[in-house]
Amino acid sequence: METEIFYLINHSWAHPALDLVMAAASSWDFWWPILAVAGVAVLAFGGFRARMMLLAIGLSVGITDALVVDSLKSLVGRPRPHEVLVGVRTLDLAKAKPRFLALGKPLKVKYSRPGSPSRGNSFPSGHAANNFAVATVVFLFYRRWGWVAFLPAALVSYSRIYVGVHWPLDVLVSCFLGAGISLLVVASLDAIWRRWGAGWLPDCHSRHPGLLVR
């Protein structure tokens, strides 16, 4: 069933109007300058809760990507779809510096054949896990509007199947993996702050007795 779902997303539900959107959503090189600017802005102009949110994001992504995802990739060793299936569409932005200039160039589209070269292990998806880790932290700190962060996270996660580099199960499990790690990280930071924050920064702790309470 997973193969059928993969082909639906990668072939049947594909459309030329979506190809560029999905390739851009799936490209880390396209997004990191935007995220870097947003992070600097939060550090420079954000308040206590915004900066603690940024700390939680850094810890969550660090644990998710460097420890859990990399370890599971080596342990599971699942091949990517194009390594075992024929006719998989793999999409990528054209080479360009800065990366956003690739939006004006034709996409790199390839179709897999037997013996297609490996691009690393498939399970889990670092893109999906990391994006859902970030979205979960944002939601926990800002419940009213933080749910919006799940929209780009879902787009990036779906795009990994669309561009042909991950199986649906890779992405689904990775979304829960990233969200779960963030829940543990935020709960731990909140417990540490409640327990020892008054001794470190008494004035700040009196205004913010909990990280998730205004």
C-alpha cells in the first residue's frame, strides 16, 4: 500500500504548477537564509519568551537532527524510493547562487532507473522531523497563532514525497518524532526554569514564572 500511495503523490497527483513549489519547499538551501534572518530578528527584538522559544527550537532541532535522525538512518538503512522503484520522478531546483535565483530556471527532473545512485538512507526524514520540531515549539509557546507554523511544516514534509526522495511512512513517522522530541525539550526547559530560574534571574522569573505562561 505504501508504494501505491507514493506513486499517487509522486505521479498521479503531480502537476506542473506544483513542481516548482514543491522543489522550493524541499530545498534547505532555499530556506536557510530566510530562517537565519528570522532567528537574528528574534534575538535582537524579541522578548524573554521569544528568546526562550528560540533556545527550545535550537535544542529540539539539534537533538532531532544530529542525534536521533542520523542514528536511525544508520540503524535502519532503508533505501530511498528511486533506488528500488523504476520511474520515480525526482525534482530539484537548478543550481544558482543565491538559491532563490533558481526559481527563474528550469527544474532538474529525473526518472529513476535500475541501479540509480544512492542519495543516503531514507528513514527517517530529517526535513519532516526538523520542521515539525520547530512547529511544535512555536505552537507550545504561542498557542493562539502558533498552529500556523504547522502549515509550512506540512508543506515541506509532503514535498519530500512529491519530489521522490522519501516514502510516505518515512515522513509520517518523522513528523511525530520531531513533535515528540520538542514536547520533551520544552517540558524539560519549563521544569528547569520553574525550579531554578528564580535563583538565576529573579526579576525575570517573577514576571515569567513559567515559560509557557504569560
